[in-house]
Amino acid sequence: MALNVVVEDIKNGFLLNGNKQVEDIFKQLANGLVLKDGFNAFGCCQGGQFLYVDCPVIAW
């Protein structure tokens, strides 16, 4: 992974609005070939908090 991508990822983890982060991830999931039809998810720790948001591609 390129250093600038790592730095940008770390910066966004602290400074990017949480809603924007969730929106970006939902777009990536919806456009991915493997997960586009939905998936089941299990979240641990802080990552699980984002699963409570109404993700249109999670197979509840």
C-alpha cells in the first residue's frame, strides 16, 4: 500500500465525519461483485456500532 494512502486513511480515521465514512463504505459494498447481493455481518468493539446504521446491502 502506498504511503500516501496509509497516511490519508489514518487521517480520515480521526478527522473524517463518521456519517461520511459510513456512506463511503456502503457505496463500496454495494458496488463490490462479491457482496453486492447482501451479506451477514458480525461486528466487534467499535466497528460493530456502524452495523446498527441502516445499511441497504446487509442481509438482515
